[in-house]
Amino acid sequence: MDIGDTGRFDASIILNLHREGAYLTRTLLSLDDAMRVAKTAGYSIELVVVLDRPDEATLTAVKSFDLGLYSSVKMVEVENGSLGKSRKDGILASSGEYIFTADGDDLVSENFLSDTLSFAQKNGRRALYFPEYVFAFGADYHIYILKSLSEVTPLALIETHPFLSRVCAHRSVFDKVQYSDLKLSRGYAYEDWHFNTEAVAAGYDLLIVPETILFYRQRTDSLVRQSNFTSVRQIPPSSLFVPSNYLRLCSPYWDRLEDGASAPPNPQPTEIISRSSIDKFISLANLIEPEICHWRYEGVLAYYNTYASLKPGALYYYACLALRDSKYDEVFLFPFISRGGAERYLQELMDAIYTIDPLKNVLIITGEDFRGRTWTEGFPPNVTILNLPRFNASSSMEQRCVVALKIIEASCAEARIHIRHSYFGDAFLKAFAPVLHSREVVYYRFCDGQIKKNGHLITRDSPFGLIAENIDYIDAIISDNNTLVRNDGAKIGVHHEKWKCLYAPVEVGQSNQREDGSERRVMWASRLDSQKRPHIVPQIAAELARRKSGMLIDVYGQTVFNECSPSIFNDVPGLRYCGPYDGFSSLRVDRYSIFLYTSWFDGIPNVLIEAMAAGLVVIAPDVGGISELVVDGETGVLLKSVEDDAEMARRYADACARLKSDSALRGKLISGARELLESRHSRVAYRRRVAELFSLRNTVSIDG
């Protein structure tokens, strides 16, 4: 339906409507006030009403309102269910030189149209124009003061949206920059935020029109609130975050950031509303909407759009400096890189990927602070490591996850995502799983954190709930043991096929020659943290000393989580702390015949595989998947794990003493362990399994 003349106008207002019937008349009355001022200033403005699945109340309100002040009125009916797509449809139907976006429940100051058009004509077509003030009303009252892009900086656009959905720009802007079609879902959201970032990437400025006001209705059922609750609270991939673009656009502001420039202090709301022009605009708005009144804004929060932290923007800037425009095929999310078994397990996977397909590029993103010894050696040459905390240790976990998402979107667009169970990995998956649906996502878990309490095994830390909640977005859950695969399968009920076992590999060498007396020497090598139950080792040594066994336990390792001090090993007969070690291969295993392992819970620890491959006899507790490796009496000594430390120490001491005195048993267990490792943990078997799990093309011989 067209009303009045059609042709070229100074501006078009694109009014998007859906279910605003109860508010729409007040919105139209407010626009009428602004139209009268604009017409007096000589501007011709058309109204394009976009009706996207409107309810009856909205249709009645718009059709019964006298729209005679506009130079032209167009009604566009669509079935989009999408604000972004409906805005595009409205713009396509418009004839104005400048475009104003509008929603059906807000009000504006009477100078809004005329001052914005005048300001835009003076400042040119290469900008987007926003009101200076947002006076929120309804479910929440606050005052938001906008500053231009030069003060906010593009660095602020990565985590939050400091600008608005209500924008004015020359129609040529909308020819070059398009709104995204983002329906309300668990995925991406905020088409207006995305539009503004794309405009910045295209070289447009974001400017503020002085003394103009948007009276922004706060509704409990608004699309923004629904998006905040439903979506991942992030925009789709944007050209702004392409590393070369981001570096170019943000570099002019970098000096200011490094100088520690901060946002101005929040203004006093009474100072704002007492200004003559603001006082007048509030009074006029009050005639239309009683909820807008002076006293409601006394004492409310007033703040600038420069409030946003620049830490995530700076963190991403550093990442862009490191990565530039490199592209990656596999990306791994690690908490940190230590000498732990999980890191070693995934390093072996990267080695296999490199061996099978050396043309693949691999990126590791670490997201947790770690003050211990890091380990970055031993990775294949196609691996790049990006340590986010090193760039900015004060950034929050949420900010690091946002930056990781932007890195993946920009540099790993086609990459498979590997997530290791950790605080960082789990936070990332929880926040962004719905937007990873087009990618292959692999989750790695080896065991649950468990303790013994009153004779029962109690799980205190498990990602099982997170996995179950996001199972539709995860393609595979990989573990180093079948015990966990079976246990999870018994509880999940669906998608059993997604759980896979990938046993860790090991090189099985020749039987090592042992030093004389090695049967009396016992090695313990692991993390000095509570999972590994190191506090029981002094009790084992004390029990062996009480029996006059002549045995000595050497302890190797360091704390990662600062849960245990090496001082617990001081002044204990038959016990010696030998300090940290640089991988199992760095240890003099020929001095020992027995390897002692004391963990509360585990998968299949890599250190046990390495100890067996080195010809040591393993004594270990029957927890997690250890029984798949340590078969009692065949490949090692497997002890029932009990909660009582004294009883457990006696069991370990019994096993140590028995192995010391029975060389035939030691030989049998060494032979059985070697046979198991050669059949199940060889490099050839491992590479075949990796190629099968990840559908890797063989550019070289797997058997090589």
C-alpha cells in the first residue's frame, strides 16, 4: 500500500514491527513530533513500515494512526521472523537518501530527525550516526551517553556493543554493508552489533549527533533480553576481526591503550537532566509517555559507552600480531602446557597427525594462568602455540574464551576443534557450543575427579553433565581407556557411538640392563598434587623401613596446582626426593626395577605405559582405566584401592617386598607388559587408529 507521492526523499524511516501493539501509538506520536520539526527545517521524509508476522493489535494500531505528516508511507508485509532480514527488506523498499532504523516501542526527542540529518549532511556519507543520549525507561531506568568511535575505539567492539540498533546512515552504506539474518536461537545474535562492526571494517566512522535522545523502552520480553538469555551472546564472524583488518583499524589507538588511558568518570544524572534542552525533551516525551519523567532519572546509573574493558580487544590484537593471516586445520584448546600426562597424550596425537599428513597446520590455544615449568619442546614443526595469559594475565576467563572464538572464526574457519577437559576448555564449550555445529568438535576426557569417602567412591569433578548438555554439538568424545567409555555409555543413553577409545602409544625398546641392587630401588614419578596421592609415599617408605627391607624410594616430580610441597618427603628413612624431571626419558630407569603409582583416580596414565616400556614392574591401584593396562599377575601388580592411608601403605609395601624377593615374578610381569604394549600401544597401531578416528588422508606411510 502506498500513500502520497513516491520519489526521492531526504530520508526514509524503516519502522520494524512485530508485536508492539500496546506501545506503537506512543512511538508514532513521538515520531510525529520529530516530523513536524523536520518538515519545518525543509526535510522530506518517508515512512516504510515493515510488518514481520505482526499480531492483530499491531496491525490495528498502525492502520488506525494518521500518518499524514510523512511525504510517503509504504507498508511492507514479510514472513521473515528475523529483524535483520526485515530491515533489509524495508531498506530495499525505501526511496530516501538517508536511512533511519526504528523500532515500534521507543520514543525520540523532537530534534532527532532534523538534527541528525543536518549533522550527517555536514559530516559526509562515510559514517554512521547515533544519538548522544539513551534514556532507558520501563523495566529499568538508566542514562547512557554515547561517544564516537574515536573515543570508544574498535578494540571495544569484540566483547560488547557500545553503540545502538537505532542508526542513521546514507543509503550507500546499506548497499555495501548488509544486515545478517539472525533468528532467535541458541546460536549467534545481535544483527545491529554485527552490522556496526562490518561498517567499521569497511572504513565507516561511528559519530554522535549532539543533544539528541533515544527514549529506549526496557521490556522484560524484548528481543534483546531474549537474545541475551537464549543465544551465545556473540555476533557471527565479522570482517572487523580478520587479523589484517583488525591490526590496521586498531593500531591508531594502540598508543592510547598502552598509555593506560581510562574512561571518564560516570556523570551525575541530575547534571544531565537539568540542562535546558534535555529538560525540554523529557517534558515533551512525558506528554506522550507518562513513564518518562524527570524524577525517575534522579539518582539512576548514568554512564558512557566508553565503559567497556579494552582487555579482550587488546588480547585479540596481540593474537593477531602473532598469527597474522595464517590458517590452521586443527586447533587444540589447552589449559596450559606442563609435563602432565594429558599434554603428552595430545602431543602424541599431534605427532601422529603430522606423520600422517604433514601439510596440516596445528594451533594450540592455552587459556589458564600457570606459574610452574612450561613445556613447549617436542611438538612437531607444524604446531603454533598461542598462550593467551602471557599476553594479558589480568584478562578474565570469559574474555579469553571470547578471544579464542574470534581466533577460531578468523584463522581456523575450516579447522577441527579439539577440546581438552579443563576449566578453559569447558568454559569455552559451555559458552559457544551452539555456534560450533558446522565444525567437527572432539572432546577429550580421561577420568573423573574422585575421592573415597566412607568406603564409597565419590565423583567430585566431572564434565559428564556438560557433555550431555552439548552432545548434539560434539562429534566425538575420546578417552585413553575403555573403562570410561563403558561407564559413560551406561549413563548417557544416547549417542553411544560418539565415545571412542584411543590408547596412548609408546616405543618399546630392548630390555634395559639393570644396575646391581636395582631390585631394592623403587621409583615414584608424577605430579605432586592431590590426585596422585603423594602423601601416602612417606607412609610406604616408613612401612618398608619398619620391616628392615633395605628398599629405597626415589620421588621425582613437582606440583602443578600447588597442592603439595616436597617437604612432606623430608627426614623419612628410605625415602629421597630427587626434584622435578624433564620427561620420563630423562630418568635413569636402569637404577630401578619397580615403579610405584599411587593415584586416587585416573585414566590410563602415560607414565605407566612409559615405565612398562622401560622394563620396570608397575605397582598401581585399581582405579579408572588402569586395570586395562596393569593386569594383576600378568603385566604388573594391581592393588585394590582403599580409603585408609595406613592400610593402603601396607598393601604397597607388601607388593614392593614381594617383587624384591621374586626375580622370576619380575621377569614374568616384564614379559607380559611388553607383549601387551607391542600389540596394542605400538606406533603403527596408534597411527592407524588416529587415521581411522579423524579420517586423515595418508600422504606418507603410516607403517613408517
